[in-house]
Amino acid sequence: MLLNMTDLLKVANEHSFAVPAFNIGTGMILNGVIETCEKLKAPVILAIHPWELEFNGDAFLQMVLERAHRTKLPVCIHLDHSEWGPITRAIRAGFTSVMIDASSKSFEDNIALTKQVVEYAHAHGVVVEAELGTLAGIEDEVVVESGKEAYTRPEEVEEFVTKTGCDSLAIAIGTSHGAYKFTAAQCTRNADGILVPPPLRFDVLEECMKRLPNFPIVLHGSSSVPQEFVKMVNQYGGNMPDAVGIPEEQLRKAAELAVCKINIDSDIRLAMTGNIRKYFAEHPDHFDPRQYLKPARQAVKDMVAHKIQNVLGSNGKA
């Protein structure tokens, strides 16, 4: 049941839950996400970065399209963090939603480029997500240095949405891309010595909600970086000091407000990598990918189920 993102987010907005946008960089992640969402009757957004398309090739895209058409779930195929060239190619290929990320440009240039994309996409029946404000951190080819991020200015959101015609808006309220979202100086430490990140700026979110009533708001950089998987990676040969994410209780609060799409990527990668490292350490004589990918595949499903049921509240909403 391939839909555009507006249809999914409208229902989420009306019923105070968030639709997950899981980044699907491999066929194993794709199938793990779809199978879990089917089991839990949860709508889903399949998010793909341009570099993932380049890495996997046309065959991967065809597999994603075929899988999306075959499921009975409400599903959207979304191009994440992109620019004009990849966006036009994605629209021609069959994506139902695209994101133009011009957040690093001036307010005026962001409006101009976003409007151009919206006009092209809408002419082809595709919806557009835009971004206002910048998130720190690293996610694939999206890199913003700490200290150069900027919260969304609520006084700009009405003008931006009106002038661009975008269908949803990603805002910056303190989330950050990747597993290294915050420096140690930005955090405090709890009794166990674990970094505690600064709280999200719910005041910014609530002001945006007032200025854009019932408009779909999106959070990027929302992985929680579960410490059990950071510990697992480090225990079995990895080196991820001070990796910390967004506390899930804050994401639950955002999902109950106006945030109706939350992006999740790093948590799945961490769960997979931790389990693969553990398997290699415990079975040094094994080399068959079917052996070490089996626990990784289950880790994908477990993480997806956890996010849907315990964070986003989207189970049973399909």
C-alpha cells in the first residue's frame, strides 16, 4: 500500500503518535523493518540516503519498490537529506516523498531552493519535507560541526511553510545526527559515569506548534544510542567512547505532541554491529555470513519493535 508521506502523517497527527522513518541501507534491514511492521500492524516510512542508493545500485531500489508494493502496510518510500539532482532522479524512479535539505543556506536561499523542489515534486504527485534550523553531528554525508548547529527560529516557520509550500518540516530542537551527538562538555554525567545529554528544547517545539497548528513536524537525529549496544561494541573490540543519544522518554513526549515523524538510523546500526562483533568473538572459526547475520537480523527486528511499541506508539495504527 504505497502512499505519500502526507497521508501517513495526517493520521499520526490526528491520533498523537509518530510514524517511524527507518533508514534501510541493506536488504536485510529492509526485510527486518517490513516484517516487524507487518507483525505489529504499524505504518512505516522507508528512508533512503542518496549515498545508499549509490552504494547499493539500481537493483536495491527495485527491491525496495517491489517490497513496498507487495506489503499491505501503509508505507512511504522517502529520499532523505538530498539536493536537486538526486531528488529529480528519485521522483522519476518511484519515490513518494523526498527531502530537500537546504538548512545550511541562508533563510532566503533555503526558501528559494525548497520552493523549486516543491513545485517540481508536486507536479509529479510527490510530497516534500524541508528543514529549518541545523543539527550537529554526522550522518553519512551530512556533516555539521558542533557549535555550528542552530535551533529553529519559531518566528520564521510560518513564512517558510507559506512561501515554500512544503508538506512537512524538520525542525532543530536539540537532536543531533549519528552516534556521537554531543561533546562531553555539552553533557553532565550520572552516577555511573554515563553522559547525560542536554534536554530537548520543547519550548521551541511548542512555539512552532502554535504557529503551525496541525502541520506535520519531523525530528531528525533521534537515535537514542542504547548504552547496552555501545557497551557490547566496546566489549568485543570496538572503540566508541562517549557515544550518547536522545533519551527515549523525550522522544515519547515529542511523539505525543506535534512530532509525527521520527527518524531512526544509528540505533539499528549499533544493534547489528554489536551482535556481529559478539558473534565473531564467540565463534572465531565461523565465516559463513548466514551464521553471523542471523543474530544481526534478529537485532534489527527487536530494535524496530521496541521503537514502535515503546517510543512512537504506532503499533496497531496501520
